[in-house]
Amino acid sequence: MPLSPLAENMDPPQPPPAETTPGRALERLMEGNRRFATNRPEAKDYTAERIAQAQRQQPFAAVLTCADSRVSPELAFDQGPGRVFAIRLAGNFLNTDGLASLEYGVGVLDIPLVLVLGHSHCGAVNAAIQAQEPDAPPLPGALPELVRSITPAVEAAKALAPEDMLDEASRQNALIARARIEGATPLIADKAASGAVKIAAGMFDLSTDEVELLAH
């Protein structure tokens, strides 16, 4: 199987199993989330996989999610090591580094699914909301850049006049990142347009451990 130009100078992984289509990859994540949310995780023994995974990785899904310590994509979807290619930063917005990681996942690892996963009670999104208050104090360090990245989601939420501003802004934040990933040329956009890669967005509820799909 010929390698993509991006992978020519890298140790190539094996492609995902043939049965892991973009749609099936999303089903696998959601099935795992149902197990996690109902406290019925699968019993797993990773001994046989450990040596093979030391040589190459073979994830079936990439997840862009928050750095919040309560949000662990491997646990939330009941997946073991080597199955989820996770990119995490406060506020789960898409920056250049995150996009490059996703392009590596799609272009080199042939991952068929990208999921942007926001979550309830997100402190980073709340900071972006509070920063727009007239009497908001200036933020220190690099935090203003984080807030600027999430501000478009806050503005989109305001236009909808929601009852729960934080919840709606968190949803809009995930949807905005999804749209940016889907249109990222050429490595992701072309595969998304052909159906080879599915780009989805969801919300993780910290109180129930359930994932709600927003778009896919």
C-alpha cells in the first residue's frame, strides 16, 4: 500500500482495520461511552498488544478535547491504549498546533474519525464569557490569547440568546472547531469531502458521563 507524501520520512503505522469505517468508528466511541456512563466497562488485557503498540500506533479516532482533569477521552469512551489519538488544551478550541496534530493523525495514521469534544461547566469558556463583562479585570500571562480564541463561540451563543450562556457557548465552541477542521486544506478537507474521514462534535456531561453528539 503506497504511503502518503506526509508519511514518506516517518515510520509508517499499519492502516486501521478494514471494518473501521468513519461511521463505525463513531459507533465504537458511542458504544464505549454508554458502557462508561453505565459503569459497565469492558474487561481488557493489554499484554498481547503492548509489544506491537511499542512499535507503531493504530488509533481509530482522534479526539480534540479540553485539558480539564475531569475529561479523559480514553475513559469517557472506554478505550484502551493506542485506540484514541487525543489532543487536549483548555477550552478545546483549534489552534495551529492542534490542527497540525490532527493533520498528522488523518494524513499519516489514516484515522477515519475526528471528534471535537466540549464539556459542561468548562472553565475556559466561562473565562471567555466573563472577560466580556465591562468591569472584567485584565488576565495575566497567555490567558488573553486563550480567551480571544474562544470569543467567537461566545459571540455566536449571544446571538441565540440562550437561557444557559455557558452551555450554549461551549456547544458553539465545539461546532466552530469542527467547521474549521472540516475545511482544513488539503490534508483533512479533501478526505472529509470524499467521506473517507468523518468530522464530528459532541458534548460531555460531567454530571452524567454521557456524550451528546452535536453534529456528525
